[in-house]
Amino acid sequence: MKFPEAFFENLVDNLYDGVYFVDPTRKILYWNSGAERITGYSREEMVGRYCPDNILQHVDAGGRPLCLVGCPLTRAIFDGITREEEVYLRHKSGHRLPVLTKASPIRNEEGKVIGAVEVFSDNSRNAEASLKAQHLERQALIDPVTGLGNRRYCEKMLAGLLDEQTRNRKPFGVLMVDIDHFKKVNDTYGHDVGDEVLQMVAKTMSGNMRGFDFLGRWGGEEFLVLVSEVEEDILFFVAERCRVLVERSYLSKEGKPISVTISIGAALSRFEDNAETVVKRADEAMYKSKETGRNRVTVGPSV
């Protein structure tokens, strides 16, 4: 049976994954509904634009801008090789979202590369987090602004990790995260925009952490991250990735970008720790980050 061309277009358009095609100049010729759902950008906003317009602002884990340097689609067009990567796009609402991408060349009947297709999927924990949030809300453990666990839930999770450490003798990590100059955001733009900034930071961090780690709102502009079974180098990597991706996120208000940075203090747990002592070390390291210039990660002493 031969299917009409419209059948295949309808099939691709209804895929859950995002799909878009570009020509050799990286002009976007097609943008499916999955791409709309994942990125927040409509087909009308994207078709006819060019990858170098940098709308999605893809970056790697180190914050390197891939749309301008190292674009997977460009490489697929140039060398004809399919490649898969995890990258971080900027959602239309401002936060950073991890996506798994597969960029492949498109060839004509003679085998000449005439463009490329990228298929991408949401690689965040947002779906899982949404289910958790519904459960937590029933127990009065949810923060109403960010949708994260609140201070009470942070304390419950921390107590659980301390109990687990007593049993398995494996340390865990604590990150204390503070938004730099957050009062200035509230004073300049108002508390409604301040809440949007909190949401943007929360979504960026929660979507880019390991599935078994925990992020909660400690209070005000502070967040607590609990990183299970971790060594100091991995703890620093988790913290630095959060820092870079928040720095690369921003809200758009009346055509103007509003961005923030975060200062992070990291501490590995000790076997003699209680909740107060391990949080205190992370908090002290965070203030060290503040004192030495902000927008940085400081790892506190582990012994």
C-alpha cells in the first residue's frame, strides 16, 4: 500500500518527540507539535527562522553556545554523520531544559546531503516531579511558588539521608544555593517577577539533576540540594552545572532579558553529622562564594 505524503507529515507531526528539518543554510523548514510542546515556541515562530538566530540557545554542560559554535546539525550536514548528544535548550518561558538530540543528514536520491533533521526529547525530571508535587501538596509539604518541596520536606529528606548514611556508611552531598542580588530583582521589577525568577531557577535546576537527587526550597531565595552517594568531584560537577545553566537562563519582559546568577556552597556529609552541622558547613561555603564574588561554587572542608 502506498501512503500519501500527507499521511507521513501527520504521523511526524503527532510524535511526542520534537522534530525539525533544516536546509543546508540551517533555515528551519518544518517544526512539529512535539517541538512546540517541549520548547514553548510555535510553528509560526520557528519556520523560516535560522539556527544561527539562536532562538533556542543550545548550550552544552559547560555553557558553550552550540548554535554558534559546534552545532550538531551543521556537523551532520558537513560530514554526513548522525550524532546523538545531550544539550540544554532555553525554553520560551526562560528556564534551561535538558534534551536528548539526534541530528541526522537528509540526502536526495543521488545521495547528496540536502539538509538535516533533529529529533529531540525532554530529558528532565519534570514529569516525575509533577507527580511528586501532587502527592506532596496533599501533605502540606509543597512550596506554592516553585512547586518544590518546602522547608519541612527538605528537613524530612535530610533526616532520611542521615539515617541511610548510618546504615550504609556512604556519604552524601548538600548544596546550599542562593540567588544573587534577589532583593534587587524584587525592588526593580516587583514581587510577581521575583516569583517568576524563583520558578525559572527552580525549573532549571530540577530539570537538570539526577533522578535520585533532591531539590527543595529552603526559604526566601535559598534552595537545598541533596546529592546521594557522591564523591567531592561529582558534587562539584552537579553544583557547577546548576550554576552555569542558571546563568544561561533568563526571562523576557517587554523585550528585555532578566537574568540572575546563583552562589552555591557544597559540603560532603560526615559520619558524625546531624542535620544542623552538615547544613551549616554548606551554608558557610555558600557565604564564602558570596564573599569572593558570587556566581561561583565553593566546596567546604570534608574532614
